Amino acid sequence: MNTHTIQLVRAVDVHAHLVSSEFSEDLDEVLERARKEKVMIITSSTSLNEVDATLALAEKEKTVFASIGFQPPLEFSEKAGVDAELVCDAIKKHFGKSGVVAVGEVGLDFAFMRNLSGEPAGRVKRLQEQIFSSFVRTASELDAPIVTHSRSAGQHVIDFIDNWDESKRPERVLMHAFDGKASSAVRASEKHGFLFSIPPSSSFSVQKQKLIERLPLDSLLLETDSPVLGPEPDKRNEPVNVLKSAEVISRIKGSSLDEVLEKTTERALEFFSIKNNI
């Protein structure tokens, strides 16, 4: 698959943004804190401009892998469509090499829309769906995992993939920071085996706590979405805080912390086809 290996993994942060400007001053220290706790990281790009830096980081750091994606545009732009195609080309070129293990994050974002059937919101929605389609096709062609963004569009993203031609639907789907109804998540988990990653903000998010309560442990992974969604709303988040996610899951599920870490780590390595030579 790729040449990366990591030993003694305790936890996997399946979704972070390490090339964010918020880590520009102390990234080495952030990575060292994660290494000390044996946390492996999947760092995600969200734009064409972030692809090269994300690839370089995954090449350099043996505890970091890459997911290459494109965040849904929040306004209509022909350039967004062009850039998204270039990101698809980069995924096809690098997947399975350079530490690239997934497509994402990609998806839909309806948080800013007031009237989805009107203009310009309707044009933005159609553009988002067009771009999302290109990434779903790419993931299917490569047999790659896909990591989805679904802010205020959780059910829409589930339905979008669910309605895809069965023979061409990606087999491995991760809903990152899902903010929809727990009942929708349960149906997606039961029907297609969708996984849901839990950020440290679950320590105070009632919605995320309901998600943890309703979904089986086998359907849960750990994420930080660093530098956001931390255990304290006003502080920068970082990958080592993925252990906070595990603590919340442990408390709600009544499982030991070791069990949560063991099962989510095993599931994450399987999902991303990462070999672990423990």
C-alpha cells in the first residue's frame, strides 16, 4: 500500500488539519506531543493550495498519513470546479504512495444557505454536488476510503452516497464530525457500514453524545479536526486531544478506555489499509 509504518499505536486521529496556519509556529512540538502518546494522525487537505504541503508532511513524518480533498465551496465560482478537478488528478497520482490513504475531506455544506431552491444558493448547491460527485467517482475508481464533510447536510450526504449506483459506490465511508440526527447515523451504519469519527468537542456537545450512545463502538473512530473542535471551545485543538474523544466514548459506552482505544485503532488501520508492525 505505502511505505509508512508505525509501531505501538495507541490511538489514531483520523482527521486533522496539520497544514493549518494555526500550527505554523509550533508544528514540531505538536507532533512530538502526539508521538509521546503514540497517536498516529491522518492529516487532511481542503484546497488545491494545501495539497503539496500535505503530501510533503506525510512524506516527512512517519506518524502522519494524508487524506487529499477539497472543502465544499460556499459561493459560486467556476474556479472551484477547475481546482477540484486538479485535486482529483493529484489523488489519482498519489493515492497508495507518499502516505496518501484516503479521499477527503469532501462533501456538502449547507450551513450558510437559507433557501436551497433559490439563487444564488441553488447554484452553489449544484456546484457542491457536481464537485462531490467527482470525488465519489474518484474514490470508487481507486477503491479508496472517502472522508466526508457534511455540515448541516448530514442526511443529504448519506442519501447522496446511498443513491449512487451500487456497483460504483465507495465501500469505505467515514462521516467526519457528523452533526445530523443519531437515527440517520444508525441507519447509515447498519445499511452500508458507514463509520463516524468523534471529536473532543463531544465532551460538551449533546448531539455528539447522542451519536456515541446510539452507535455501536465498531462504528466509531476518533478524530480531532485540529485546530478546531477541541475539548475547550476557545482553545486551539491538536491531535493529542484525540485521547479526550476516547475518554468521552469510554464514559458513555461504559467500556474501559483501553478497549475503546484498541477497537478504534484497529478499525482505523483497517479502514485506511494501513499496515501496523506492532
